[in-house]
Amino acid sequence: MPADPPTDISTTREWVALLGRPVPQPLKLLFDADPERAERYVVDAADLHVDFSKTHVDDGTMAALLDVARAAGVERRRDRMFAGEPINTTEGRAVLHTALRAPRGTVVEVDGCDVVPDVHEVLDRMAAFVDDIRADERITDVVNIGIGGSDLGPAMATKALAAYTHPRLRTHFVSNVDGADVHRTLSGLDPASTLFVVASKTFTTVETITNATTARDWLVAALGDAAVSDHFVAVSTNAEQVEAFGIDIANMFGFWDWVGGRYSVGSAIGLSLMIAIGPEAFGEFLAGMRAIDEHFLDTPLEANVPVLLGMLGVWYVDVHGCSTKAVLPYAEELARFPAYLQQLDMESNGKSVRLDGGPVDTATGPVVWGEPGTNGQHAFYQLLHQGTTVVPVDFIGVARPNHPYQHHHDLLISNLFAQAEALAFGREAPDEPHRFFAGDRPSTMILTDRLTPSTVGQLIALYEHIVFVQGTVWGINSFDQWGVELGKELANRILPELTDTPAPDRHDSSTNALISWYRDHR
Ligand code: F6P
């Protein structure tokens, strides 16, 4: 089936109709006018309960948003993604993170070849290896060395699932090329009881190779060269580079170019997570993702949570001009979720060129940020409530904690609900302008029963598909990341210039002066 050309959404009559909708009523009036609003703007997907009644949407606007989604071909492109078509056209690749959680026996073909048996072969190898590590009393610490998608996914999920982790094994994540990161991590460790997982799709990423080399030197200094094969494994698509680094291919877990880095936590990139929570829980994590995949595939747009939330996001960015979005989990274990989403969303949809090479005529991905509540309340919520910028918020909360302190949890949840209420409805303060809360600030509430491997998987897949829906509407490629290249190239150029003789003079005057300052002070 030939690919449809991307739609320039801004030229469609559906988009024009959306822009022509009346300015929405304030939230207070919307609730006053519709006593059933709190029931009608609520949807469930698997174990996620989503209340978007405190956004400004009404039935007419939602219908207009879904018309835009249809005009953009969201359903058609979704089906093409799941079917393994090369929708990542700038890199000529399929986009098949969904195949990573396809049950055994499902058929997903890339270039006529079913990839699901390969996926399960790697998962089985991972499980056998993980069982050995979890049973091996000599290993107490696992260090994942990776960056971006080879760090944030497993780091976020391992923290989110701290309640499920193996009692003996501590998992550490080293990502930054700043030597402080590897130094702090290695300082507390014993080489004899440490396993390193070097995670890199390309195995050429300078941060990861530098950190892995430092870790290997540290290990070899204590235990000799022979110890490398027992203490290092690799996760990569690049067997050649893994071997060149000195890790035996027998100790490598592979994945495929149709898995994007920021979409890779369900692949072998999740090895350190699987070590932490065990193969069975990792299977539940994948099943959670799969449950949302099925919801996204099978649910009519009117109740399709990634579509609804994706389109609301488009509306706030493009119609309301909200250029940032906060994700505020009221769950300490989800502390890294906003950082994870920053890469997922901003590396995917931070684009200004459409798939056909033309400029985007709409605003695209917002700046995503956040911190867990209640900490954020004592830091930046002042601006959320009374600042001049309106920031749509996604709140995330759980009914039952993974700790025994019920009173803490009731306090936490009372704050969660109170913040959404205060943002939406504000407070009158006649004659006291500083105490006045205008309210009318939108938020979406995502609730689930508990943080479990399954529900964490569900949250991840939900946001993956939201990003997909939005990228499709904007007509951009959410699966490449050319925008990270230039900085890497320039860093390679500058590195030798920090020490070369004679001192170079090859850049703009500001960069030359900075290099010169560093040379004088290093
Ligand atoms: O620099 C961006 C990036 O390419 C991300 O997309 C990716 O997740 C990260 O670097 C790490 O890449 P790799 O897994 O190849 O080391």
C-alpha cells in the first residue's frame, strides 16, 4: 500500500473549523451548565482512569478535534505503524516498539519477515540470564551505562517499581559524560560483585563508550582482563562495535533498527529493569503496554484515550497557545517520569519541518516538564496558579500506595485533588488582589489503582501513543532526531581544540573566547 502524503493540517477544512470554534466558556461555567460533566468527560483504558472534565472541551470542540484527527489520517497511520510499514521515512525504517510487546504467535512483518519470534528469542535469553544473575549471590550491584533512551526508560521504570525489586540487587544508572556520575557510582562499589550493562543502540555514543571504558578500566585494575567477560554485558543493535569494545557477542542482547531509542524500554534496553524486577514482572510490564496498544488499536476515537488526550494537547498548543505542559505525578516513585517524557515527547515532536520537507504551519510539541507532588507545590505551583502563563497539567495519582503509611497517602491524594480543584476554580478575594486565584486553568487527572509493572507499562504506552497522534496531526516524523546531531559534531570538533598547540581560532568570537578561557583555567 503506497504511503499517503502527509497532510498539511493547517490547510484542511477540519482545521479551519476547529480554529473557528467559539472561545470556550470558563471551566466554572462549563460545570455549572452541565451537571453531568464530571461523568461525561471521563474515560478508561485498561487500568487507567482518565478524567479530562477540567479541560475546556465541550462536545462540539471534541467532535471538531476528532474530525481533525480523522483528516490527518491518525487511524490509517496507526494501522500502518502497527503493521510494520516504514513510516519513519527520513530514516527509511519501520516503527515497531509495539512488536516488542506482541504476544508469542502474533505475526508482525518487516519486509516480509515475522519479527515476533526474534523478539521472544531475545526475551527468553534475557530471562535465562536474569534468572542466573538473581540467583548468583556474588552479584550485589548492577550498573546500567547508557544515555537518553538507553537510560531514561529503565531508570524511570526501575524507580517506579522499587517495591518490586530484588532484595539483594541494587541497580545504578550512569549516563552523564561528566565524570562525577561514574565516579560517584563506582566509589561505593566492589568490582567483584558488580555487573555492568552497557546499553546503547548504536554503541557509538560518546558518553556511553567513555563511561563504559572508565568502568572497564576500574574493573580490570582490580580483577584483571579476564574478569571483563563475567562482569560486562552489552545491549545493542551493533554487534561489530560491541565486539570492538571487547564484549563477547555471547554476552550481547540485541534489538532492531525499528525500535527508536526513546521507545526502547520494552526491548533488551530494559535488561537492567528485568534484572531488578525479574522476568515475570517484566512480562507483566510488557502486557501492560500491550493492553494500551490494543485499546489504541481497537477503541473508537470517541473513547480512545491516546487520541482524546493527544487531540486535547494539540488544541492547547495550537488554539490556546500553551507552549508548555506540566506532568505532575503524585507518586514519589514516578519522580523520573517527567524526565522520561521530556525525551519521549520533545525528541519526538520538537520539529518544525514536515514529513514532506515543508515547514510546519502550526505550533508543534510543547516544552514538557514536571516534578512529583507535593514537592512541586512548594517550588513552582505559585506560577501555575497565579502566573501570567497558562500551563495545562497532567496529574497522575494512585489509589493504593506501595508503602504502609496510609495517612501519608491520604495527605498526598488530598493535595492532588485540591490542586486540580484550585487550578480549575480558583478563589474569589474581593479587595485582596494578591490573594485572588483566577482559576480556569486546565488539567487532566490520570488515576490508577496501584503502581504495578502493568500500570507503569500502561502509562508509558499511553504517552507513546499520545505523542504519535500529535506528530501525525502535525505531519512531522516523531521517530527521527536530527536535531541532536549538530551539537555532537561541534563537540567533536572542539574537543581537540581544548588542548591543541597552537591555540585554535576557528569559531565565532564568543566560542573562541570560551575555549581560550577554559585553556587558561583547566
Ligand atoms: O542523542 C540522542 C540519542 O540518539 C537518543 O535518541 C538516544 O536515545 C540516545 O542518543 C542514546 O543513543 P544510543 O542508544 O545509540 O547510545
